[in-house]
Amino acid sequence: MNVEEYLEKVKEAAKFVQEKVSKKPKMAIILGSGLGKISQSLDETISIPYSEIPHFPRSTAPGHKGELLIGQLKGKNTLLMNGRFHYYEGYTMKEVTFPIRVMQELGIETLIITNAAGALNPDFEVGVPCIITDHINFFGDNPLIGPNIDDWGPRFPDMTEVYSRNLVQEAFKSAKKLNLKVYSGVYLGLSGPTFETPAEMSMLRNFGADVVGMSTVPEAIVARHGGMNILGITAITDKAVPEQLKEVTAEEVIEVAQKTGEQIANLIMGMIDAF
Ligand code: HPA
């Protein structure tokens, strides 16, 4: 697909969504595996299935639905992306990040990205949220490869503050207020779908990462390119530490994510005025 076609498709999808809503959302949340909890706090919700949106990909991953939810989160007009697209599903980087461009066209200024991930940091406990302070792109690919659309962002975007330091601080304030335990750390994103071997876990930890997962990085790169403020929150669902090995299953990941999702929903609701 050439860039003009891609741009046209994004615009058509955005127009379709915009015509369904009366007030434009300024904030969006990507709901990771098992992290749909916050959608229960959304009022005056309208649901738009991905299958109805022109050119929108469909989600196939377990624990992921396929719909945009638009409504009020404590009075803030918000778009929830219920079900994301993963590189391991076979989508291209442009497909994985198509919804982010649609958000950009809709005028989204703040993006909250949630995900489930394994802990590389041996001190991190399962079931605790981790605020993402930075990331390592280990996908071996980048969604910005190819001709640049200058209206969307610069050819060589700065990546010194992908995750807003201000929002990280606000997230910590919210956690303190709620008496919630949270960590902060570096998220390393890779393609999957395999979980890591013990040798890979050691390597990734030595690279300076605290958590490892199969999403978020492509979305964050595109959102940053597009000038959005980003907050990333991980639900730690398992340990990727060679000395503390336990077999990981997708079912377990989703089960723990659902429990941790409640805390993440509270954390976001507790800092809603910061967005
Ligand atoms: N590794 C990679 N991705 C993940 C993990 C993990 O341990 N847990 C949840 N997503």
C-alpha cells in the first residue's frame, strides 16, 4: 500500500467515527489483554465494532474484543480501544498502528496505553501495575519505516520523552492517594508470539528492561510521532526471571491481568483531571 492510499484510508475511518459522535474525544485508552475493566466506568457509551469502520483491522488475540467505545469518563469525553492489533497476529506495523493514526486525525491529544507483560526485574511482583517510563524497541521493525507523511510528524522524531514525565508523576500521585502499590520501569517490546527462553530473559534484563511484552512500542512510536502525550501502564502478569521460572500460559496472563486491571482502572480514574 502506498502512503497516499494509507492516508486516505485513515481519513475515511476517522470521518466514519467522527460522524457517530457529537463531541470529539481528546483522550484515548488502549485496553490491553484482560484490561477492559475501565469500560465499566464509561457513561453514555456508544460502541462502534471494528468490522463497521472502513479499513479498520480486526482483532484475533485472546482476551481482546474488537470495538471502539466512546463516552464520558468522569465527564471527560474518552475513546476506548477495546481490542488491539499485535504484530504477532501477522499484521504489518502500519496495520498495528492504523488506529493510532485514526486517533490522531480525530484530534486525540492524550493516549493511555495499557498492556500485560512479564517482569524481568527480579524484585517486581505479579499482579502489581508498573508505570512505563521508557521503552526499548526490540521488534526488529518500526512503524515509521517508509515515506514520511510530514503532516503527521517529522521524518526523524525525537524519542527522549516518549512517555510524558508529567503523566508518570501524576500516576504516582494517584497511586499514593489510593494507597496502591505501583512500580515504574522500562518496557521492552518484542514480536512474540513465543514467550522468552531463560537465556533471552537474562539478555533482556541486561539490556536494562524491567518488563517485557508483545505490544505498546509500535503504538507509542506512532503516537509520539503524532505529538500525543503518552502514559503507559503495564499489568505484571508473570515473571520472566530465569531464577524464578514457572511455565507461562496465555490463560494465566489474562486471569492476572483482569485482577490487576481493576487497580489500573482505579489509578486512571484517580488522575482523570490530569488529562
Ligand atoms: N513475555 C512476553 N509477553 C508477555 C509476557 C511475557 O512474559 N507476559 C505477558 N505478555
